[in-house]
Amino acid sequence: MKIRYALLIVSAVSIVSLCVAATASALFFSETQHQDVWLNHQNQDYTWTFDLDNDLLDWGDINSEDDINAAYLSFRTYDNYDGWFFKRPEYTDISLDLTRQVDGWEVDPGIWSLGNVTAYVTDDHFLDVTFNGYFGDFGVSWVNLKGHYTDNPAAAAPVPEPTTMLLLGTGLIGLAGTSRKRWGKKR
């Protein structure tokens, strides 16, 4: 009796552990573009392009079947404090996929985040980030896109219909043959 309960408990623990192991989990991805760009009256705008399917990422490996659950954008700005015009701040517009997100942002040196940009990345795994420095001079040393995704492997090839029927027919014939042998021996 005790062995029966032990087998039941071991089976239940095994099934529960397999169920937990089979759940989908989010994987981390990150891509940093280290183009040191100086924006001024001669070079007013610059665009960083993130193609998560084809770029070599810092972390992660995303393909077109994967689902992006969250994406966050951060960047680092700097200034040379050259006093290009006495006590005048620098201003820029920031656009994501040609949609202006930040209008007239006063640029201060530091690391900044635009927060959640998942809506721009989920469909095509592609993001354009454009800085349009329209007043003053400043630099952007890097732009980083990071987040997490669910890895969806390519769909398994379906079993062709004739093969399915052949497998089913062979199985039924084998089952009938073994049951007939057993039935015949008992008589």
C-alpha cells in the first residue's frame, strides 16, 4: 500500500515539475549603437536604426516569429560647454518611426530614457530613432534599445495526410493482430 502512495507522489511531483519547466519565459535582449554624433547647425539631425531581426544584438537573438513583450529606449547626451551663445540651452525634437515623441526637449548632459517604446517595435521588430537638434550644439554618444521577448520557434512541418492515414492504418492492424493472438491463446 505504501509503495502505491509513493509512486503516486513521485508521479505527481514529476508532472508538476514538468509543467513548470514547460512554461514560456521572457528572454532579455539589448542592442546599443555607439555612434558618437555631434548635432549643430551643420548637422541638425541624425537617425539610429534598430532592426532586431537582422542586427547582431548585444544580448538575445530575435527572429521574425518571436513576440516582443516590452522594449525600452535610453540614450546618453553630452555637451562641450563652449558657450556657443551665452547662457542659451540646446533644444531637440525626438522622433520614433517618424512620429514625434518629444517636442522641444532641453538637452542636458546625462543618461536619459524615453521609457516604454513597445508599441513601435512589436509588429515589425524595427525602430528608427531621430534626434533633430534645432537650437544649439550637443552630442549623443549612444542609443540603447532593450527589453524582453518570448522565443517562438519556427512552426513544425505538418504531417502530410497520406502518411497520417498510413500510420493510423498500420497501428490499427497491429492492434487487431495482437488482440487476436491474445484472444486465441486464452481459448
